Amino acid sequence: MSAALPLAPQATERALWKTFLFFLAPMMLSNILQSLSGTLNNIFLGQMIGVGALAAVSSFFPVMFFFIAFTIGLGAGASVLIGQAWGAREIDKVKAIAGTTLSVGMLLGLLVALFGGTFASPMLTALGTPPDILADATRYARVMLFAMPGLFLFLLSTAMLRGVGDTVSPLLALVMSTAVGLVLTPALIRGWGGLPQMGVTSGAWAGVVAFVVATLWLAWRLRVRGSPLAPDGALWRHMRIQPALLKKVLTIGVPTGVQMIMIALAEIVLLSMVNGYGSGATAAYGAVNQVVAYVQFPAISIAITASILGAQAIGGGRADKLGAIARTALLMNLVLTGGLVLIGYLFSRHLMGFFITSAPVLEVAQTLLHIMLWSIVIFGMASALSGIMRASGSVLVPTAISIFCVVCVGVSVGWFMSQRIGLNGIWMAYPASFTSMLVLQTLYYRLVWRKKAIQRLV
């Protein structure tokens, strides 16, 4: 499936809505399925083993996010460049960008596996992981970290496919991955079918098998369909690091990756504060994050769609469509993300009950969700503006704004309020950081970026 902006000059914003939804719907489902595997693992662990198992897995979440952050940035940079090359229909350049990106990603994955797998226990100890779950958390972390090279390959492949307008192939691959995980996780927990009982690491091992199967299937599908990113001879010839292209990818990818890393560090700081309230608070943190992740999916998907469609517009010489893309992204975020936020408030207790069986912990988690869920709409609007600016290669200032708001504003507010009102105060960091982010991104977009000349990067 290939998404492209309407070529006719008289194309209306109503037509742009259709293009947006055509690209967005499979990607939203992909993001949901990507998280569904982790959510199902947490449900299985919480219900079949207990709150301690859920807390052990939750304590690793910020560490994993930290290690894949640069890969997310690398994929974002590559998808913008590929989007511009695809908009100009320069297939060889698409393959060259992909080859360089995949080569760097695999090297990064090997380094993470070596470093992270070796030092998993000291990292978790430094985070203040409660002693009663440290051993289980370490075992889970090691499995996931040693699997990072394969996971990076999968993440980069799906990100780059979006650059050529293909959001269906990643969706189908994730359907397969989720199905495999859904079967394997409980089987490994209970030892069904002659499989060994893996305990807390069941979800990690099931996830590894799932994304290996999905990656192999995705490679087969792309070859059969003749995708410009299929692993064929032309792509293999480009599987090397080309410095000129790498520099352009990193120009966009590094600031995005740094932003993700700083967000991960801020999450780690907030988690260390949460850990101080005991394993029950850590479990509540994990449950709230699971629900928030689903509410964030439309916001994140809309921002990525704005960035890709913006890049394709620039590559095709239609930069005049960028304003319409931005307006569409903001309105869609208000409707889609806002709708999920409303559902989250209406069914908050039931949602928390999927993950938590302890009544006191469930009450804590529900309160924390109520404090911050509304601010995801604000986050989505700020992300949409940042995404459209990233399409043109303007990343430094939007990234600096996001880092400042999350690290300086968010962490400071979380610490200050936790000293005043306890655990609930930590969650006030999110509304504070997202609101300040939207204000500053809007000011930069309106006063500076819209007055810049937009040019192709490749």
C-alpha cells in the first residue's frame, strides 16, 4: 500500500483527511498490536504469577526504552529521507538510505546486547529496584537485551516501510507476532505442551520467538510484492555505511534519538521516585503505563503520519501542502486521542483490573491514571507540530523544546510535588511537561518555522 498526497492543485483538505486516514489506520493498528504483546504478557504475569512478577517486568521498561531510543531516532531520520526520495520516485536512493540505516542499526544492536546483557543487574540496582523483585527483573532484562539486534532490525524495517507509504505490511507482521506471543506466553508460564516453565522470563522468550517469526515473514512478503525495501540483491549491495547518507540520516535521527533518550532518562528518574514507595507502587506504575501507551498510539501515529506525508510532499515539490497537513493532524488528534482519553476515564477501574488483582494497588493505579490521562491530548498536539517540522529537517529546536519540557519541567514538578503530596505528585509531571511543550512548539512553529524556505534534503 502506498500513500501519497493528492497531486491535483485543487485537492481539498477533505481529500487530505482521506489520505491521512488511509495511511494512519494501519499504522495505529500496528502500534496497538506492537504493544498488545507486552500487555498480554503483563496480564498473564499479573494474573498467573502475581503482582511481584508484574513489578519485576515493569522495572525494566525504562531501561529497554533507553536502549531502543536511538534506534527509534534512526528510523525516524531514515523514514523522512526515504519519504522525500519516494516522493521524487528515486528508488535507488531509497535502497541506499535503507542499506546505510540497517547497517548502523545492526552494529548498535550488537553493542547493546553485549553491554546491556552483561550489566543488567547493576543497572537495575542503580535504579533502586526493590530487592524482592531484583532477581526476577534481572533475568527478564538479560533475555530482552541479548535479543536487541533482531528487535532493532524489525523496528527499523517497519519505520522505513512507512517512508514508502506501506503501513499494511508492518501491520500484518505484527498480527503474526502478537498471535505467536499470545500462544507462547501462557504455555511457557505453565509448561504446557512439554515446554519448560520459564516463570517471569516467559514473556521475554515468547517475544523473542514472535518477532523472529514476524521478521522472516515480513522479508518474504516484501520480496513477493516487489517492495522497494525488499531484501533483494539491490538492497544487499547497499548494505554498507555510506558516510554522506549517514550524515543526513543522523542530522534528523540523532536529535530525535537524543530526545527519546532524555525522555527515557526522565522516566528512569520518575521510576526511581516511584520505587521508593515499594513494589506495589511499581506495579501501579506499570499498569498505568500500559493504558497510557494505548491512548498515546493515535497521538504518536498522527505525528508520524504528518512527518511522512510532509516529507513526501517536499520530495514531490508540493511544500505548499504542509500547512494543510499540520491542521489535519491537529484536528485528528483532538478527535481520536480525545475519544480514547474519554473512554479511559469512563472505564478506568476496569482497565486497571486487567493488570492488578490487589485492591489497594488497584485504587492507587486508578488515581494515578486520573491525574495525567487528559494530558495525552496535549502531548499529541505538540507531537504533531514537531512531526511536520521534522519532515523538512528542522529538528534541533523542536527537539530542544521537548527535552527541556520533559527533563527540566517534568522531573522538577514531579520531585517538587512528590515532596508535598507523596506518590500522586509524581504523576503531575506529565501534564506540566506536555502543556509547556505545546505552548513552546506552537510559538516556534508560528513565529519561526513557517517563515523558513523548505528544501529537499536528498
